[in-house]
Amino acid sequence: MASRILQTLALCLVALTGVANAAETVTYSVTFGGQIKGEHTVERTDANTYHYHLVFNDRGRGPDLTTELRVDANGLPVWMHTTGVDYMKNSVDETFDIADGKARWKNTYESESAPAGAFYISREGAETGVLLNALLRDDDHRLALLPAGEASIEKVMTHVVESDGRKKELTLYATHGLQFTPAYQWADETGQLFYDGWLIRKGWEPVTESLDEIQARAEADHLGAVARRLAQTQGEPLLIVNARLFDSVTRTVSDGMSVRVENGRIAAVGRELDAPENATRIDAQNRFLMPGLWDMHVHNFGGDVGLQHIAAGVTSVRDLASDTDALLAQRERWHSGATLGPRVYMAGFIDGPGKYAGPSKVLVDTEAEARAAVRKYAALGYEQVKLYNSLRHELLPVIIEEAHDNGLRVSGHIPLHKLAEDAVVVGYDEIQHINHLFLNFLDRNIDNRTPARFIEPGKHGGELDLDSKRVREFVQLLVKNKVVLDPTLSVFETMWVPRPGEPTPAIAPVFERLPPMVARFSDAFGGGLPAAEGDAERYRRTFQRSLEFVKLLHDAGVPIVPGTDAMPGFTLQHELELYSQAGIPNADVLYLATLGAAKVLGHENDTGSIASGKRADFILVDGDPLRDMREIRNVEWIVRDGRLYHAADVQAALGMLPAAE
């Protein structure tokens, strides 16, 4: 989830116009998860000069950035300087200027130049203000971007909001070229930024929910048109022939197999099948046919994540903490086929109040509040609750009892001053993130509400003796209590392995194919955690030990579920590559990502394998991931709820370049 926060904020901060009048200061609240997390100020000191300051706290993470900016008569940046710390508290010193017709910029990741005349998007800056203003001034409302790409803008609609007797007429704009799909922002009558999903004009926080709903409908209209255009079939029968079919039950492959789909379900599986005359027929030509992939740790922020999941062959996901109203609406659109996305299984987020509370509206401090939260999630169709770091210890057994009484599973982070073994004993069904397992063998006084939960395991996890008696006893405790692990290895590889200037490993294989600005910000965690002398090597050793730990747990019989908590789709493919790299047999890896995930959630009778009567969610891969897990990236066709999609078309709709032949 943190990577989504980083990328969205980075793009939104350059998306809209600045202050209309000289010597004026405008202040915004930084909001997410229904909470005010910080503040952003925009001061215009003269007609072409701006001063920006952004600071927010996201569970101990968050930037503190100051940007000075000058623009020309057309609103294009001509000089910029940003200092401070980024989201992960790495030092920032970014510069941009224009001299002799050449634009030059330097930051942690880049030191480049290009001909002047295009709009520079800062890599680490805190500026709001400039891009929309320049786009609206341009006759075509279109600008070339630096370092690469092009942005354009269109007006979507106007709307009047009211709060405390005040009214504002707002305009919703869609900006193209900054992310996979349009970025939406609201501006007031003067053209100033009012709200962009993260920043809201200070004093107007109560109107965000209504604006979110309107914006979501506009986004759904756009994505609905995309979904209808991409669908090769709209519920007609489908016949796949001549496939190498992976049976996730036996973990074996059979050649020459056919699958017939009718009414969104698998009607038959066999070697020679008939189909109605109106059926769409696909000759697999001996390609690899397997159940759709599962991502068991996602946060569904924004409708474009649905396209990202499907583009990579992910047809089922477990959401582990998104705003309830937004998630339920998005889930309904995906399940109905109104927009394109995976099937969603929901886990409700619960934390306690405090300065390190998680990004959620559901913060409980009493037994009554805790039980009410669980019951509400159960009534809304959630299947699980996810507990977080700031919960009071005495509420853990209360929540777990209430959850189990209502048929909900319990998973989560480990609350402050507790260890993973304590969580198992009190009744957790699952633990999120490999770092909490390393923390089990470190000082329980580490403040795991803060980035210390990443830094301390990163420094010392490589020292853990996996053959020690205490580790063996802990593993047996997990096995005895049938506890599941959601390790999110990709997240910790991204924190612990790369150094500044290196792309995020999970995204590196598709880096060159991404839209320019998405690629540029996809390494938002690139460079990892701040590393003092010797720390970088310690972090790398810890990540290698993480692979060994996951292999040990798998061999012992601890169920592993693949999840990302990062950029959807393509990161899940990398997560599976890491399991294979750890030494888990590829057939087992594919099982974990299909039927194994379905079994953990109790849906193995409905999905997770290709069998008659099950949901028609499967993928056709041009390669053999049993031989080489990297070939899981070669998804060619996706069947989601009986509808057929060509992966290349979905990726093109996201602005991606075609895969190399």
C-alpha cells in the first residue's frame, strides 16, 4: 500500500494550478484512510515564484519536503530546488534549471539534460501548481514532459459543494499521461487545486466523501468503456482446445486438453469436447493453461488497479484494508463486469487510535467498539479481519473471539510489544509480512508501529540461525496451530536490496514497457531504506535469509499465500519468481498461487482449479512456468468470469509498450 501512496502523491503534487494571486498562501490537509495525516502549504511570493512545504506522517514514514520554484510566462518550470527527506526518510536534494536552451536536472536517481521547451515533472519535489495551469494555457491543452512522455487534460464536469454554509463551484479534470489511466483532480473557480484524493483545501475536509463518490462514477464510466472494448466475448460460450493443462490439485500437466465455458462457469474439461455453434474457439497450440493467479495482499486504491491485475493474469485478490464504501462499490463493478477487475475477497482492517494508527476509519479502543467493528464487517460480507500494530493487547482475544464466532478468519501485523508467537497463541489464523517473523527473535521493545519494524529486522535478520532450537520450536508452533504466512517478499526485497538509482526489482522486467511517468515513479522505493555504512550488506543478507526462511516454512507444512502489497499484477508474478528462487518447486508455487490460496479462504469448491462447475477464471501462458517461473510473465489470454481478454490489449489500454518478440 505504501508504494501506491508514494506514486499517487508524487503525481498529484504536480497536477494542478497554483495560487491565483501573488503573495497568497493556501494550505491543504493531507488525508488518507479517513484521517488527516499532515499538511501542504503553497505560497506564491510573486507572479512566477512559489514556495511549497509538504509534511505528513504515515505510521512513522512520510516526507518533509521544501521546494522553491520559478516558472516562465507559459507556466513551465525554469528553476527548482527541493530539500528535505522522502517517504522513507532518505535525504533529498533535487535541482532543475534551464540555461542556454538546455534543461538540466539532478536528484537521487537521475542526472540528465535535454532540450528546453517541455514541462519538467520533478522526481522528489513537493510542488503543486504548475502542470494544470500550463496545460490550460496551451492551445491544444497538451504538453511534452521531461524526462519523457506527454500530458493532456480534459474537463469532465462541474459540481457545487457546500460545508458550514459556504459554497464552492468545482471543476473535475482528467489528466492523461501521468499514470496508467487518467488522474482526476478538482479545481475551484479560480483554477486552484481544491481536492485530488489526497490533498483537500484546509477547512473543507467534510466534502471529500461526496467528491470521491462523484469522481468514482466518472472513473467507472471511463473504465467501463475500456472493459467493453477489451472483452473478446461477453458471456458467449468459449472453447479452448489443444492446451497443456495444469491441474492444481495433482500439480501435474496433461497435454492435448480442452476446456468449454458456458455462462461464466467451466462446463467441461476433456481431450475432445463439442461446443455450440456460436462458441468462440481458441487453439492453444500446446500453450500452458492454468487457473488464474491469486494475489492475497492487495489494497484496491483506484479503478486502474483492476486492469493491472488482469493484465498480469491475476483473476482473484484478497483486499487487506481499503475504505469500506469505496471497496464495496468497486467490487460490485468488477463482479458485475461493469468494469474490468479480479474477483475480490475482503478482509476488514481494525487498529487502535494513536499517532501511528493505520490508514483506516475503523479505530477501536473499547470492547464494545471492537465487537461492533467485527460484526459490521461480517454483516457486509467480509471473510476476515486484519489487526494492526496499535491495538490494545486486552482487545486481541475479544476481537478474535468475536471474529471466529462470526465465521471470520483473523490475520494481521503484530501489536506493539507483542511477538509473532504471542499472536499465534492468542488465536491468529495468519500473519502478514516476513519481517514480523524476524521480529519474533529480536527485542520485543522495538517500536513496531514505526519504520523500526523494517529497519531492525533488516539489520539483524541475516544473523538468525534457522537451525536453532527456538526457530524450530516456533515453526512447529505455526504448524500445530495451522497458521498461514503472507510473506510479501517483494516488498522487503524492494526495501532491503536495491540502492539509490536502481529500479525496484519487482518491476525491472517490465520497466521499459511501462508508460514513461509510471516507470519513473515505479521505483518509488528504489534505493530502499536509509543505509548507514555496512547496513546495505546487512539488508541483503537478511533478504537472502528471508528466502531461506520461507523455504523452511513451506517444507515444514506452513501454508504460504502469495501477496504483494505493491504495484498490482506484475509484482505478483515476481513474488512467484522469488518463491521459486527460494527453492520451492515450481509446481508447488503454482499451487500456492491458485488452489492453495482458494483453500485458505475456503473457496476451493468454487475456484482455484480448472474443473467442471467451477468459475471460469483461468489464463493461457505462452511458455512453461513449471520449467522456468519467469515464464509466468508470458500471459497471452485471460478468462475472467467467462469473458475472454487478450493480455496485449489490456496492457495497451494501460499505455504499456508491446512485449519484445
